[in-house]
Amino acid sequence: MCAFVAGGLVWFATPHGAALLPDSVQYIAAARRLASGFGLEAPNARGDWSALTRFPPLYPGLLAGAASVTGLDPVDIARPLQALISMLNVWLAARLFRRTEVARFAAPVAALLTSVAPSVLRINTQALSEGLFLSLMLLAIDQLLSWGAARSRRTILLCGAASAAAALTRYAGASIIAFAAVMIAVAPRRANEPRRANDLALYLSASASPLFCWLLRNALVAGDAVARSFAVHSPRRQDFQHGLSTVAGWLSPWELPAVVLQPAAQATPLILLLAGLLIVRARSRKRLASPQESRILQAPQTVPTLLGFAAAYLAFIVVARTFVDAAVPFDERLLLPLLVLLGPVAAASAWTTVARRSAAVRVLTRSTIIAWVASLGARSATWANEVRGTGQALEAARWRDSAALAFVKALPDECRIVSNAPDAVYVWTGRPAALLPARTDPITEGVNAGIASELDALQQGVVAGHLTIAHFDAVTWRWYLPSGPQLRAILGDAAPTREVGDGWLAGCGVETIELGGAGGLSPGDS
């Protein structure tokens, strides 16, 4: 039932299709190119195509495969795919948590959280790889626990395959490979069991080899394994505040305002969560007295394994933020696995811990848990009803009805487009566009030493009539690009400029375009 609720909510919230974020455009474009026989390529900042390296290949490959079979565009496939993935995640979460020491309560809570939690629903409605990664993560952990109970080669191969697929969906899947390898290496050896090195070698060959081959391919075709470079950019206070705000949003029965909360206010739910996890850890050391729960119990180390992986995953993203990618945000996209893994355990442990307490304590605690889950469902239903009409991200109404995009679509083919929203230009017009010169690299936080010459070349190209600048007022998140007023000051009066409602255009073709009306665009129109 929960699985159908999850799929139904995703379908209800996305009548215009799965939400397209800037990262989604990379996946959709790569899927289109692959389905068309060009290989895994994605738009780059120069406005042309290059080998996909910034993102792993499994999600766009899945979209491309479905497109080849059905004849549909990957944009149209993303919506049903995300609905199916959301249903699969509910089943996998319930299956995994039936192994826990609090299985009677953890499995239903896990099913409810993965079906109605607002953060989970938002991710499931977006054409992103996070939902698929969650499926593969849950499957890998489930098979790791199966190996711990049965020590069979079949389960270790399945765990390795799921781990490899997770790493080929998101690079954060490397944390699964590392954690599982450690767990296999340190697991107590049983009597008459083959050498542990054999199992470890089998797991690593199944899990790490595909990722190694992908990174080798990237290095050979693009000269860079992951389109990132090593540099030290330590997380700032605002980054951790953002993460705490995300956790507070999970625990709050109402929608929090879109502002950074005070650290003192953020610390309260985090302390409560940590206290709950300490209770869980204490309970996991002893077997429950209930015969029914004892029969359900399959792997006594399930909860410590879940807590250990959550810690390993969190450490991975902090290290990635510090040394690899300064643009890694501690938001619900990256932290979602922690909610799915820790939320059910904490809630179910609190439920069972009060079993021998006074009636008042039991009623208060269990009523709070029920009210919390119900509030999450109410928030999700309200949010789904809102975005059903307005759309999300690049699928929002302001992009569907954009006058600036209508003008961009009408530009002559010889005009090369440079924009602060090349992803929106590609989605809605089918035309590739270059990104404006960046003052700062958002990944390394390094200053662009050549920004002056790049802006001069941009100004000369616009004045000469070869380039068109398409600037969209709605794009406020790319802080590293020159602002609209700065661009206008650089251009001066030498280039023709045209105001178009939600933005402005300058350069090639802007004086010759006449439109009878704006809006009415469809993704990929050309």
C-alpha cells in the first residue's frame, strides 16, 4: 500500500513531467545523445558537447535504454521512471528494516517515511539520480547483512553488484564499497569457513572493477576521471548550518521557512536525534525478549551496521566537500540516505523503549511519533498539490511562459548563444548554449585569472554580431557569474539590446525578431 502511495504522489505532483534541475539537464542530454548513437556526451560550458565525466553513467544510461525501447524522449521517460523508483524504494526499505532488532515497528516506519516524507517526495519528483542511488544503497546493505548471516558467495556477489551500480549512479557510492569491504574484512570468522581474503577479493572485484573501468574511460577520453581537481576548500559555518536546517526540516511537523535558522534552534532537533541513536545503540547490544521479534531477528548487528554506514557516508561527503568539490551542499539531496537509514531506527526504538514505562509516557511518546509521521504525510500532500499547478525548477511556469526563451528560440541558427541559464535554453529550445564567463570556479572556489580577457572576447563577439547574450532575471543561484548590470556596463551602447519581460538579449539577431506571442514552449522544442 505504501509503495502505491509513493508512486501515486510522484505522479500526482508531476503533470508537466519530472522536475528538471541543472544537473537533470546533463542526464537528459547525455541520454539523448546516447540513444541517438553519439555516446555518453553532455553539454559543456563552451556550448558544445564533451564526454560525460562529471556524473556517472547509470542513470542517463537507464533513460537512454528506455528511450530506445519505447521511442519516447528521455524527458518523458523520467516521470514514470521516478514513480517506479519511488515504489521500489518503499519495498526495499521495508525489506531491509525487517532485519533490525526493532523489526515490528521499524519496517512500517521505513515504508511510511520513504512514501510520504517531504524530502523523499521532492527528490522522487526530480529527474535526478538520487532515487536510483537510494534503491541500490538499500539493496547493497541488505545483501551485506545477508552475507553476514549466511556467508554465501551468492550474497557477496549480489552485494558487490549493487555496490558497483550505486557507485555508477553517484560517486558517493564509493562510500558503500569502502564500508562493505571493511565490514567483510573484520567480520568474525566461523568454523570451517574459507579464508576471508577470498570473500573480500570477490567483493572488491565485483564492486570496484566497474567503477575503475568508468574512471579509466574518463581519463582516456577526457583527460580527467571525475571533472574535478584536488584542492582544499574547508566547509564553512553556513554549510553546517544548512545541514542542520535540513535535519530540522525532517523533524519538524510543519514546513520551515526558507531561511537559515539560528544555530541554537538547529541544535535542538539534532540533539534529540543523537539521543535517540544512543538509545538504539544500547538496545542493539541485547536480544529482545519477545519470541515473535526474536524470530524476525536475522542479523543481530543490523542496527550497528546501519549506523556505521551512515557515519561512513557522512564522512565521505564532508571529505568530498573539503578536498574535491566546493559546490557540494549539505542539503536534502545529499543527506537523504541518512533520513531513510536513521529515521526508522530512531522512531521504532523510541516506540519500543517506552514499552515498560508508565502509561502516560507510552501514550505521549507514541502519540508524538504517530503525529510526526502524519504531519509529514500532510506536508507532502500539501506540497504536491502546490507544485502540481506551478511546476518545479526548470519545469516551473515562469520558464514555460518565458518571453526571453521564446525570443531565444526564434534566433537565427547562425547566432551562438551565451547565457546565465544554458540549461534552460537547451531544455526549452533544444539549442546548446555556452555559459557566461565565470569570475570564480564554483567547484574549486579559485578565482578565474583570465576573466578580463574572456569578457573582452564576449564583448567583441556580441558587437561583431556573432554572439547573443541571453540573460534571465530568474537565475539568482549562479553567484559566480557577472550580474546583469555588470554585463550591460561591459557592452555599453555598442551592441543592440532588447528587453524581453523576464530578461534581456544583446547581440546577434535581437533586432530582427518579431513574435506574435510568447510562451507555450515544450521541452526540447527546436
